[in-house]
Amino acid sequence: MLFTIKKFISMFLMPMSLGLILLFLGIIFLLSKNYKRAKFFLISSFIWLALIGYSPFSNYLIQPLENQYKSYIDVDPKIEYVLVLGSGHVTNDKMSKLSQLSTSALMRLTEGIRIYRKLDNGKLILSGYAGEDIKTPHAFISRDVAISLGVPASDIITQEEAKDTAEEAEYAKKTVNKNKFVLVTSAFHMPRAINIFESANLSPIAAPTDFLSKEDGDYKREPRGKEIRKSELAIHEYLGTFWHSLIEKIRFYVN
């Protein structure tokens, strides 16, 4: 229930959605011949969409998230588990399993495998559910790709029912217990993930990957679609952090 409510609310608060809402209101006022309000909303939508697509602005949003944790280079071989958080994929039998993974998912998985191969006797935990319109759980697609890249099936554990980061933390408890483990996710997502896992009394070691702000924004470059995507990802994380904090406070007062 909380998962559905969270998704519904965030849908209207995302940058692109706000821009389209402003545009829609502008068109409504234009058709009703309220030109003053139409002008305000149409100009506001144009400025907002241009702003979130401008690289200095998108980097301003995402860099504070990505800069909190460095790549995990000096791997402790005694670590027992590497947990790779789920991302996106499609189910298409005409494509290889590797091609079905999103770019973020592939980067998370390959980083997890890189770390796993440095462990003395490690296990690779792959997480992610199927989604509403996808028949195969993300964890299963990732598992098949990992096996094709040389990871023994016996060293892979799947969490195919976890729908979000909070559920991934709860499922991880059953496997890692109080042991330290490496947590792999996108750099922009790592601060919220660490917060959630530590709130669940787990001890993750951050291993960020999929860095999106590899360079400073170009002030001379026109707005671009990929920058809108970066702004969306950043604001999604800030909203997710706020939501997690709100839920934790509610639980504290209820208990």
C-alpha cells in the first residue's frame, strides 16, 4: 500500500511532470481566452523544462549525491556478500539477457561481479522484482547475465520479491545478518540506500557505480534530454529521502 502511494505521489512531483502540468494549464487558459494566465504558465513551463535540461543545473542537483561516496577500489577479500540493488530491464526474447538490462542495471551488475571476483569465498546477491508489466523478475535476468559472465550459479542468491530499496534491505537481513557486506548501486542512489540499510540495522560498505556527473556542466551547451533525466533522478532521490525520513518518524511515534 505504501509503495503504491509513494509511486503515485512522486509521479506528480517529478520535474518533467511539473513541466507538463504547467504546459497543460497554459493551454487550458489559452483555450479559455485567459491570456494573462496562459502566458504565465506557458512561459513558466518553457523556463522550467529548459532549466532542468541545462547541464550546470542538473549537475548542481546530482553532484551532492554522487560525491558522498568514492568507488570501492581496495576490496577486503574476507567480505562474504556483495549485494547488487535492482534497476530497470525489459523482457524481450529477441534480445540477449545482457541487452535486456538497462544501462544502470548493467553497470551495477558488472561492478558487483568485479568486487565478487576479488573475494576469497563470496556470494553475489542480486535483487529486483518483475514490475507491473514485466513477466520476469529483474533478479532473474541479472542472475542469467552473471552466469553468462562466469559467475557460478551456486554463488548467486536472488531477492526477486523486493520492490524498492526498503524491501531490499529487509530481504538482505535474512541473508547477511549482522555481517558486513558490499552494497552496489548507482552513485546518485547510494546516500539514500546507505541510510535505509543502516536504519534496518545492517552494516553496508558503499560501492557506488554509474556516475553521471563525471564532468562539470557546460554553460554554453543547450538544454538536452539526458540532462532532464539527471535532474529527474536527483529529485527522485531527494523525494525518496524525504519519504523515508517521514516513514521513520511515523513509526517512531506510533511505536
